Amino acid sequence: MRRLKMLSFAAALVLLASGAVNASPNQITAAIDEAGSSCRGVSQQIWNFKELGQQEVKSAALLKEELTKLGYKVTGDLKVPDDLVKDGISKTGFKAEMAGKGPGPTVAIMLEYDALPNGHACGHNLIATSGLLAAAGLAKVMKDTPGRVIVVGTPDEERGSAGAGKVALLEGGHFDGSDVVFTTHPGDRWSLDQRFLAMKRATFTFKGKSAHAAQAPHQGVNALRGVMLTFNCVDSMREHVRQDVRIHGIVTKGGTAVNVVPELAQAEFACRALDTVTMENAYAKIVNCAKAAELGTGATLEFKEPRVALKAPVTVQPLLDSVEANLAALGVAKSQFRSSDEFGSSDLGMVSYAYPTVNLTFKIAPDGTAGHSDAFRDAAGTDEGWKATVIAGKAVALSAYDMLTNPAKLKAVQDGFKEAKAKEGK
Ligand SMILES: [Zn+2]
């Protein structure tokens, strides 16, 4: 009996020496294949729920249930700063954790699951389930792997408001201790381009004085003129901003009756650029435009800087390299990657500024399919889209495993993160 035990221990040593490093990645991909059909069901349910931001209650509950089944310890009712999200994100945000066999790094995976008015036209059901697949793969190996996996359910991305899901969760401390953060996004391409536009919003309120618009206009102060002059002034400055700067505004209040000089008018602007410093510089000029309009019209300007702006993501090359290598092993070569010159903004930039973060764009739709379109929504429910989602889930899990088990790779990521941050805006 004793001899037998000794033998099997020796056999185990041989196994360890011959292929332990490769054994776990295989277990990860096998576990993901095994979880495939049930995760596909989860994806379709979320696609059908099509819950808008701050209303993703059923989607979050379903994901929490699935993560619990996988053995994760799930926490809902996460506390976040009140001034960012008024009623908290207790029913739509969550965190799931699984500890490994001992101390080690912490990898985080972010899930999104909010929809648009035309359904899952940004495919966030696939962000949620590629992350769920990765969580399933890692769950299989954590008992033999050092460190910890956390899965953060980040609601309410689409509205893009400062204070959106990730910013609130970040400030609430729910990413604390993360060494690396992973997320994915479906698209019409494979890409590891991390660029999003930094963004900050401004609401300008002008207060004037009402008067009869024909009989006594000389007694009035026209608040709407303040808004109009702000727009004109902003349009003149467009000539002198870098071409990646985007400024767009709407009039939210412009008077109530044509025969009354408007005493209250309001406009909202968003200002964006490929780096945070350029965005902030352009933003300061927009504020000056509103101040000029105040001076020019005599209407009083009310303006308060928002507490939060969205930063441009930090690109951490060694982290991209790890995902790229794993993608190649999964059959997606770098030659299939495609970059774009068309950008939006995302609250993931804020997370990427706090922790080394990578966003993998995976191809679910034909080249040129517009995001937020009905065609993209349909693609987020197809078999083709699902195949790419599985590859994305595997790439995330394998790269997370790299970070948990390979200290040299993690160190390179941490050094790359520091370097990239130091370069920001320069
Ligand atoms: Zn999206």
C-alpha cells in the first residue's frame, strides 16, 4: 500500500516535470468548451431581456446565479459613492470572487450587460458571456493555481455618463487589489486597439429676464442668446483644435413662448479627444466660450464642472502581447487584426488608468457593420457571433492564467503600465 502511494507520487512528479505548465491551459479551454452550450443560453436570455442601463436587474441576477453555480462567492448590493449613482447599483452591479490555492496575483474580469433602445445593438450580452466563459475556465484550475479571480458586473455603460457603472464601482473600491483587468467587446473586426476618446460633459445654464418680446424687449435679458452665442463661439474654435477633438452639443431649454423673452436657457456639450490632456484643453476653451456669451448677453451663466470625466485608456503593450499570443494559439493570427479611425468613449478608460487593463475586440459581424445598428444587434444573437465569443472567452482566461502563474509576464505588464501612464498626454 505504502509502496503504491510512493509510486503514484513519483508518477505525479514525472507528470509535473513533463507537462504541468501545459496541463492547466488545456483544462481551461476544455472547461470553456464544456460550459459553451449553457453560456450560449445565458447569452440569448440576456439578449432577449434587452435591459437598458440601470435596469439590468434580470441580466445581473442570471449572471450571479451562473457564477454561484461555478463556485464563485457572489456579492450584490455593492456600495458606491452616492453623488455618482444616486440609488447605488445594488441590483444591477455585482462582484464574484474565487480564491486559488494560495497567495498570488488578482485578475479581474469585467462584464457588461446593458442594452440600447433597439436591443443588444452593442452586443453587451456577449461581453457578459465571454467573461462568464473565462470565469468558467479559470474556475476549473484555481484549486491548483495561486492568486484570485474576481468578476465585476459593471452595469450602465451605454449612457456614457460620468459616474457610469465602472467609475462608481472603481470609486467604491470594488476593483481593489486587482493586478490586471480584462474585458472584451464585440465588433466588426478582431482588434487589440485600446483607443477610446477621453470625454467630459458640460451643462451651461443661462438666466436672463423675461419681458414682452414685442412690447418691451428692451426690459428683458435673453437667456437663449447666451446659449446661441456659446454655440457660435464653440464653432469658431473648431478651426483650431486637433482633428481627433469632437465637440457636440444640444439645446435642452430654449424658452417657453415666442412672445416672451426667454429667461432660462440651457445647453449640454460633450468634448472628446484621443488623449485626456488634449480633451481637457479643448474643454477649458468651451467653458470660456460660455463665459464670453455671458459677458456678451448679460444673461448670468451657471456652470459647475462635473466631478468625473472619462479618461482615455492606457495601452499596456506587454498585456496586449499576452492576449495576442493566446489568440494566435486559438487560431486568430495578428494578420486578422484591423484598426479603426472611428472612436467613441468608454468608462473602461477610468479602470485602465487605475489598473493595467486590456479590452479585446472580437469579430461577430461583417466588416463595416455599424455598432448600435439593428444589423449588429442581430449579429449578437447568431452562431457565428457565438463562435467568436468562445474564442474571446478562451483568450481572456488563458491570458489571465498567464498573469496568475508567470511572475515575469506580470512584472512586464506592471512596468509597461507605469511607462504608459508616464507618457499620457505627452
Ligand atoms: Zn458597447
